[in-house]
Amino acid sequence: MITKEFELHVEGFAKSPLSSNDLKANFALGLAGESGEVADLIKKHLYHGLALDRAGLVLELGDLLWYWVALTQAFDLSPSEIMAANIAKLQSRHGGTSFDRAKAAAAKGETLADLD
Ligand SMILES: [Mg+2]
């Protein structure tokens, strides 16, 4: 769960003279940018033969989380509400607490044969 301490941390550092729309765009672009940084670390580990930069991954996932929380705040959304909605969506789609390929296909009106 996202802690109140982290939410307050983001709230403090997210203060800016930018307009509301510019802040939202900044956070959305920041989220995309940090996702790229996470992907790049994993790419270098899996395909360039480098050792996993675990410390770097921790920092980049933190940046990613920061932008995610900032975006929730910019749109007055509750992280808890978002997490609960995601749990409900996946449990509904898969009928349990783990991924079920057939049920995922069925949720999209497809069969496993459609996916292969
Ligand atoms: Mg970063």
C-alpha cells in the first residue's frame, strides 16, 4: 500500500507554479519517461549481459511510483481506490487470484485458439 508518508512526500515535491493542465501533462510524461528508464535497466540486464542494477532499479521504480502518485493527486484520485479497482477487475476477469489465459481470452470475447 502507498503510505501516507509517501503521499505527503509527493505532494510536497509536486508543488509548482505550472497550471493544472501542465502539471497533469508533466506527471503523465514523467510516468512514461520513468517507465522507459525501468525498461532500459531490464533490457540491459536481459539482453546486454549486464548484471542487474538492483540499486538503479530501486531508484527508477521509486521515480515511477512518484509520478504515479503525483498523477493520482493531480486528478484527485485515491491510490487505495485505484488498487482496489484493479484487484476487483483482475479477480473478475480471471475468476480468482492468479492469471488464467483462457479466462483472459474469454473476457475479450476470444478463445485460446484466437491467441495462438
Ligand atoms: Mg528516473
